[in-house]
Amino acid sequence: ASAADLQKQVADAERAFAHTMAVRDHAAFMSFLSPDAVFFSRAAVLHGAKEVAAGWKRFYEGSEAPFSWRPDQVEVLASGDLALSTGPVFDAHGKPIGRFNSIWRREPQGQWRIVFDKGDSPCECSSH
């Protein structure tokens, strides 16, 4: 696959991942996690798909998504097996509240799964 094809694959995977929040599908959310995923939050670092899934379960409760996100930049290594996806995060009313940064790894069967995820709020941006 070309670099552009790989970037599209990762962007599509990120959009599908974000869609799990919109449609309130926690099981689908879990399907995008690498078994050894690491997600950073303000309170803790979650290690492994089971811990990430448990930590994110609360975001999937209730009928309305508490936030949403979409990729606006994707870069893939020349090897074609690791990628960065980044973009804005919005609150439930569509107001920008930060950015996410996700590292995706292409599994042997070709599926992209998240291995690292970290968000930043606008006030956490560096001044240098």
C-alpha cells in the first residue's frame, strides 16, 4: 500500500473508533484496542486493553456522548506498521476542548489497533 493509502486506512480507523462513542458501543470501542494498549488520563495511566476498557466504560454510559473527536492529521512510518493520528476533541455541545494523540500499530492480519493514546487540553499546551 502507498503512504497515502496507509494514511487513509488509519484515518478511517480513527473515525470508526470515534464513531463507537457517538453510537454508544463500548464493545466496538474495545475492538480497536491493542492487547497491550496504554491510555493516559489526568488521574492515571491505564495499561492493557482490559484496564483501558474498564476505565473508559463510564464514557459509554448514558444516551449522549460526553465528547467526540476526529483526526485532522495522520502520519505513517515508512515501514507501514506504526502511525500517529491527532486531532481535535469536542465537548458534548461541539466546543473544542483539546486534542488527542493516538499511536496505531498495524497487526499481522492488517487491522490497525491503538497502542498509545494521550489527550491534552488547550491549557496544557507548551509556551516554548
